[in-house]
Amino acid sequence: MKTLDLANYGPVIPVIVINNIEDAVPMAQALVDGGIRVLEITLRTPVALQCMEAIAKAVPEAIIGAGTVRSVADAEAAKKAGCVFAVSPGYTSELGKACLEMGLPLLPGVSTGSEIMQANADGYFFLKLFPAVAVGGINLLKGFGGPFTDVKFCPTGGITVETAPQFLALPNVPVCGGTWLTPANLVAAKDWQGITRLAREASQIKPAV
């Protein structure tokens, strides 16, 4: 699998923080039931790896990736936990080359032209713009479209269900990352039907005309 293939499964990749392992499987199932199969589970909590393992076993339809991968050790742990791709908030050649060697597709985070060029030099041409809105959002992506015509982006950070269509309308944006699909209040209430509704809404987003 190549990371760009992830865009074939829908317009949004949810960026998920899981604090309690008992929430992992029902949350993942709720997203899949709503039409969202690609799940980025961030390595931001002590139970993240256990959650990935649990989802991999219980929700086979889910395509699980590890987010917030910052080191080679993170990537190795993610692959061992059952992840089929990794997402990093920034980029280093050490991480990029290690992921290639271990056969773990990486979606590297970038926010500048220099980072894009370094990722390109190591063979990466599908990149995560992060934090997308904070670093320039749509205008920055339009700017990158000139010198980097062969690069595609997954903007993540600050995007909402209302603004996603504008990002997806850009020719260099095949998919967006979104944190709004698993809001803390719904997770705390274990409102899995509510998350399925948000997932269904996200799965049907179309690029703005």
C-alpha cells in the first residue's frame, strides 16, 4: 500500500486521541459504520498502542495508522501493534528512511518548502500539511501548487466539516485530516451513534465547486 491510496477510501481521515482502552473498539466500529475506514490513532496517550492492537483484532474493516510518530522507535512499535501506515507531525530523513526499510508507509508532516524538498529527496511525494490552518491553510497550499506540481497534501489541523470542502477543491488535496469526528463530549458519553452520524456526514463531503 502507498499512503496516497488512503485517499481512495473517502475524503477525511479522522485524527483520533483515545484515553481509555475500553473506548477503542466501539469508537472504531462507530466510525467504520459511518463509512470511515481509515483511522489515524495518535500516540499521545499511554494506551494508544494497546488501542491499536485491540482495533486491529476486533474491527478488521478498519485501516489503522499511527499518528504522532516522532521516532524510529515509535514507527517500530506502531507496526508491531498492527498499524499499516504511520503519520508524523514533522519530517526527518532518519524516520523517513527507517519507515521505507521496515515497509511501513509514512505520511510525513511538513509546513515549509524546505521540508517538502527534504521529503521529496527521500522519496515522499504525498505529505501532511500540519498544522494546516495555523501555517497558512488554503493560501499556502495554493502557493505550494506552483513549485511542487508533483506533490499531494493531506492538510490536517484546524479543518472543520464546514471548511473541508474548500480544501478538497484544491487540485493538490485529495484528502483531509480531521479531529472533529470523535469529539470528547461524545466519547465521554459513549455516544457511538453520534460518532457514526459524524462519520457518515464526513464520508459524504464533496469538494466545493
